[in-house]
Amino acid sequence: MKPSLTDELCTICGLCCDGSLLDDVELKSDGEASGLELMGLQIDWDNDPALPLPCRALNGKLCRIYENRPNTCRRFECKLLQRTKRGEVSVDEAKAVIVKTQKQAASVKRIFAEIEGGEGEGSLRERYQTTLENQDDAKDPDQVLYTQLNKEMDCMEGLVDRYFIDL
Ligand code: SF4
Ligand code: SF4
């Protein structure tokens, strides 16, 4: 049987789960959130419950709680997946966009690591925000890294906006 487009694209992607596109996943109820917490996932209870990204259920590019994933995850389809389903983008083009965006996210993370000196936490945009807040305290050599970071993040946001979600 031919794999579905979701199987073909999402299993090599994971960008909507790893914090590259989104900051969190909205959960529909406290009950859903508690169920996920029992499965060992971190829940942000500050306002309406949400699953912070990168998601701890992500294993490589795959969801390890796929059968029990939240309702929002079940319903979510990025623009690229929708356009591929409509035949506006070929599968090969979609795969190339995914690889290009993954490489761009990796470039941004490499600069975060150089500035922060560690792995860091949170989505790409949250880490970017935190890094910018610390820019005034950075030493002169680090300012070069900030310039690179702004450039790479601009490029990342361009890809996200063009292909995945409306920012
Ligand atoms: S970003 Fe799109 S293609 Fe990638 S895993 Fe999410 S829905 Fe699938
Ligand atoms: S629960 Fe699964 S599908 Fe939802 S964000 Fe986490 S890894 Fe992705």
C-alpha cells in the first residue's frame, strides 16, 4: 500500500514538534493535559494548559505517543502538507523544503550554542528572544555572532512563513 503523504513527509520532518515552527501545542482541556502529564510529558499550566515545544514525546522525527497524541496534533497540518495534498507542490519539492528548513534551524541552533555555551531550552523563537535580551551584556567578539544570528533567524522566519505557518 502506498504510504499517505502524512507518513511520507511528517516522518522525515518533525518541525512542528521540535520547536522550529511553534512555541507550544494548545491542549483542549485540563483532562487532556493531565493524561499527557501522566505519560511523562511536561505541561505548561500557567494559562490554558499547553505542551511546550520541543515536545518530549518526539523521538527522532517520530511521536512516541502517536496513538494518544493531543487533539491539536491530530488536526494540525502545515501549509506545506496541505499544498502537497492539493497537488500544488510535488512530494520531492516538499521533501527538499523540509530538508532546507531543518538545515536552517540547525544553523540557528549552532549560533545559539556558541552564544549560550550550552544546549538551551525552548522553541527557536523563545531562545532567540532570550538571546536578544542578553545582547547588551555580550562582549564585543560575541556581537559578530549576534549579527549572524539575526541574519540566520531572518532566513528561518522567511522559510517558516512561506512554507509552514502564517507568522
Ligand atoms: S511541519 Fe508539516 S510536514 Fe512537518 S511534521 Fe509538521 S505537519 Fe508534517
Ligand atoms: S505529542 Fe507527538 S505529535 Fe504532538 S507535539 Fe509531541 S511529538 Fe508532536
